[in-house]
Amino acid sequence: MEIEKEKNNLTCIHKALAEVKKLQDFINQADIPYLGKVFSKMTGVDTVPIMLYTKDGKLAFTGFDIEPCGEEASFKTSYFRMEKLHEQSGCATISLLRPLCICGKNKHSCCEILVLKRTDTCLTIDVSCICAVQCIDIDLLKRKIIIEPKW
């Protein structure tokens, strides 16, 4: 009975991740006659941000990104982008989204996050370890961090 429950959960998680990837691909690749790539223009993003949960809580990884000044910076994140779903192995490749606050600093708490920035850091995870998938508001990808001088 327990094995069947785990298999059903794996199937649900796999289907959910497949739907996220399908929606993301549709937004990026849909070329509608007379309208062109209207969906990517309407949404203004190429990513459906997600959070993944294991039985121990939110899945989190540390990644590296290049700062505007050219220096490499590490960050911790629980926000991801689906890159590829591997049918045979039951794994998924995800890329890390870097959470930033209004000052452009790394933030992990969802209350302090102003924007999510795509990075080149990718990982392959075992989908059987995932218990839940949560989609995040795409507006977090569209915001700009603007710091104006005081005077």
C-alpha cells in the first residue's frame, strides 16, 4: 500500500513538473498566425518560477552568479526554473533563480524578495525526493531594482 502511494505521488509530481515545462515552452515558442509571439510579449518572461518541497521542507541550494562589477557571488535559493524532465531516469534538470531584495542583495525570505534573477547554475535532481511543487508569481521576474540617489 505504501509503495503504491509513493508511486502515485511520483506520478503526480512528474506530471506537475511536465505541465510547468510545457507552459514555459508554450510561452517561449508559441508563434500564432497574425499575432506572432504574443504570449511571451504579454507575460514579459520566459520562466515559470517554482519552489520544490521534500518531506523535510523547502528544497534549497547554493549557487554562484556574476555581479554587475564582474565578481562572482554565492547565493542560497529555493526558487527554480524547469530546464528538462528526464523521462527514463525520473530526474529533472533545474536552474537556480537568484532572490534579490530592493537593494540588490541576496535574500532568502519570501517577504524580502523583490526580484528573481535567472542564473546559469543548473542541477539535476531526483524527482522521487520531491513531495510538492509550488508555482511562484511571475511578476518577481519582471521587476527592476532601481536605487536612486538621495540628492
